[in-house]
Amino acid sequence: MRSKELSIELRDRIVSRHRSGEGCQKMSTALKVPKNTVASILKWKKFGTTKTLPRAGRPDKLSNRRRKPWSGS
């Protein structure tokens, strides 16, 4: 199961702490976020934004409601 995405405010807070020179371990303990999550958010340098970017792959053709099997008589 996937976890929920972090809010943009929290991501911006992580970036601002990084700019001030704070390390990943200190940020993760202060903000109660896993260290790997902090490290992955610091990829903002590569993309220039902390917003959620579109993901690769074809969109689903069926919605979640249509995908569920029908259990009627």
C-alpha cells in the first residue's frame, strides 16, 4: 500500500531547512518524516519545484468503481 504524499507546505519547509544548512537526519527527526523521504524531496534541485509532478505510464482505462466485480443476483 502506498503512503500519502506530503503537503506542499511541509516540502517547502524541508527545502528551506536544507538551504539553511541543516542535514537530512536532523530534518527527519525534527519533522517526524523518514530520512529517505527527506532525501527524495531534496530532488527539487533537479526539477526546480516541490510540487507533485506527473508520473509516467498510461492512465487507467476503468475507474475504481467499474473495476470492482459486480456481486448482484
